[in-house]
Amino acid sequence: MECNGACKNYRATNNTREVRRYEQGQKRCNRCEIYIKWEGLWCPCCGYLLRTKPRGTKLKRRLMLMKKAKQEF
């Protein structure tokens, strides 16, 4: 299924540099090539599985530490 443009309604904005996109709860659709603010695991327009974690090692480690810190409080 191709991108029909419905994901543009859910396009996420990156407001700060301190908090990364995945830490804000944003997800990435590789087919539509945008970050979206969506509660589900699948893209609302193309049905592609959304990426919920960063690919880089440094950012993965940072996200894991942020989640652990939230659980402790």
C-alpha cells in the first residue's frame, strides 16, 4: 500500500534540541519518511510498521537511561 498523504495530518514538530524525538513519543514512518505523533504501531496512511526506537547506539543508550529514570520515580 502506498502513502496516500493522510500521515501529513499527524506530522510531528521538533520543538527542542534537548529532548529527542523518540523521548517525546514521536515515531518514524520509513515509507512516508516523516516523524508522526501517533499512538498506534502502524502508519495511519500506508500501514507500514512505525519505528519507535533510534537506530544509533548512543541514542539507544540515552533513551534506555531516560526510561529507567522515569521508572524509578
